[in-house]
Amino acid sequence: MFKHKSVLLYETVDSLHIKPDGIYVDGTLGGGGHAFEVCSRLGEYGKFIGIDQDADAIAAAGERLKTFGDKVTIVRSNYENVAEILNELGIEKVDGIYLDLGVSSYQLDTADRGFTYREDAALDMRMDQRNPVTAADIVNTYSESDLYRMIRDYGEDKFAKNIAKHIVKAREEKYIATTGELTEIIKRAIPAKIRATGGHPAKQTFQAIRIELNRELDVLNRSIDTMIDLLNPGGRLSIITFHSLEDRIVKTRFRNNENPCICPPDFPVCVCGRTSKGKVITRKPIVPGKEELEENSRSKSAKLRVFERS
């Protein structure tokens, strides 16, 4: 069963200022937790479009949302295709879009999806099982310098160089096929005293591989402007991130859409012609409260940022 505790549930749905007859898009449908709350606030003319690339998520959310009937449309795709999806549905603009980034609890807890370093399974990590490339392909074919770049940039691991070196050395002897094998290799690359005090030694490398394989940061970076363009005046884009790299992209993109002028600061008037698309609602990100942190440990790094279209 697809289980996922929705992080910042009410904060996110409240931030969208749901209009009963509005049209709302969930770009990362998952198990449909946020979606259920959004749909329950819609009136008879409201519309909801849920997008996810994971077949298991689609099945679970479809089941959970079926009480809302034809108000709901579910599409198996990546949210980077949101403009084409809405175009195909004959929708020009919407009143709200939201994303809950990162991996769902279901994907982490289902060992054979290969996202977790806590159990031994095939190195998979695909959010879309139609993708022919898996985590094992990255681990076994990337050059040492590409592995280093990926682990340094996406995992922000200070032992990235050593981990990359150990991976290349290990695969010369044997193809690295499982999460357990990779975890052991990473452990050997990190000094024992660090392993004893830090978090799980494989966490950052697994994160890096997952981001690389699913092009997560690239998709986010390229999609934010498009999503803002698809909003009606007063419409909102709300994004929950789970690590600093995602949060930085959202913060920067929101700021650039609020103030896109690229004229030198000493120009008396703007001549670049770039006009603001709206305003950032969250000067500081919204984070989980004490109660949520106690109930759901996976919410601890969550940050919600909101942009409103003018």
C-alpha cells in the first residue's frame, strides 16, 4: 500500500487560497495526501489535475481521490511537461500549482525500488520505471571525475573524492548491483571516527545518485518560470523542498520572477523591459511545527516557499 505522510499539509493547501471553482495542479501527486485536502475544498465547478511519473503513486492516488469523480484528472508524466499537459486538456491558465519534492515514504520504504540504503536490494532509484537507466548504470559507468562531481555537488559530501575512487576500484573487481554492496563501499571510503559520529554514511551519496538519475534539480530549475506563466492573476505556486540545493533554486527563481530587471544598479530608469510577474509571499520559508516534527521525522528538512502571480 502506498503510504506517505503529507508534509506541511495544511500550510501548503492554505497557501494556495483555494477558490471553490478554481483549477489546481499537483505536480508531484504521490499518494494524494495534499490532493485530497485540495479536492475537498473545491466546489462543483472546481477542477484538479494530478501529475506523477510513478505508476504506484498513480494507482494509489486514483483510489484515494475517486470520491471526487470527474473533478479529478490524473496524468502519468513529469511535471516538467505541465504546459503540454494543460494544453492537451484545453486549459490555458490555472489558479494554483504545488510541488512536494523529494522521495515519498512509500518509495523509501519499498526496498525493491532501490532508494534506501537501510536494506539490500537492486540499485534502481527510478521515479519513473519506464526510464531505461537505473542507479546501477550510473554507479558502474560514470567516470571517476563524474562520480566525484555528482557526489560533491548533489550529495554535498566532503568525502566525495574518496567515495568516487572507492566505487571505481570496487567495480573493477565486480559489477556493483545492489544497495548493500554500494553502502559497504561508501563505508570503506569514510574515516571510522566520522562514521561513528555522523549520520548514515551512504545518505548523501544515495541522494546524489537519485538526483542525477531523475534529473531532479534540472527539472525544477527549468519548470518554475513555466509554472508561474501558467497562473491566473492572484494564482499561487507553492513548493516544498527537502534539501538546500532545491531550496536555493526555488528561492532564486522566485526572486528573479519578482524582480527580473537586469539593468546596472546605477541606471536611473529600467531599460531592459523585464517586468515583474508577481511577488514572493514567503520572505522566510514556512517550516514544520513542533508537533509535526515529533510525528514525522522525515519532515525535519522541509521548507515551503510561495509565489503569487500579479
